[in-house]
Amino acid sequence: MTMTRRLPLGSNARERFAALYSEIPDVQCKGLCTQACGPIAMSAFESGRMLATTGVSPAVDGEMSCIYLVRDRCAAYEVRPAICRLFGAVDSPLLTCPHGCGVAEGQRLLTDAEARDILHRAREIGGPSITVPIR
């Protein structure tokens, strides 16, 4: 059995996440998919970065919508976690935008295996996954 070495959290986590996120194709979002913004899991580092940037801990409201949705747009877009960045960028029924938003011209959709690898590496870099609470 291969053991995955837990990578230390620290100043280089930002750079490592930036490199990881650069592997995800840009999605041309029309702002119509907000019904998909609900309970998710993200790394502890990603959650902390969202709190530090917005002053609000990640959570969903009583209607199971992400609290960062403001007028159908993400108020934490620049620091959104890997799972949110993958929506619309993966050739998978679970991550396909029902409104036709897709990757930018000249980019290709990621495979399901590539998306799973990105999520795995996000946990390696950012610590254990947490699921956002309901408020």
C-alpha cells in the first residue's frame, strides 16, 4: 500500500493551488447555473482562503444555496474552490452545465479521471476536505 505524504500547509500552498487551478480550463459562464451552487466539499485551505477574502465562512442557506451567491453571481469567484472551478469544465454528467456554458475556445473538457485527480491534489495541498455547513 502506498502512503500519500501529507503536504505542509503554508505560504507555498497559494502558489501550489494557483498551479493546480491553471490546469482547469476557463469556463465561459453565463451566470445561469446558480441552482448548482449548494453543499460542496473543499479543502481546509480553500475554506480558510474564502473566509479570509470575504469575511464570511463558506456555508449554504436554508434553501441549500451557496451563501456567496449575490444576484446570481459568485461573490467569491476569484477564490472559489476546485470543485466550483471544475463545473462546466469536465466531460461528466455531474459537472456539465445544463445551460450550455462550456470551456473557452481552443480548450478541451477535462476527463472525469483528470477532474478526480485535481480534487485529490487539492486535498493533498490544502488539507482534509470539509463540507460546508447549513446556516
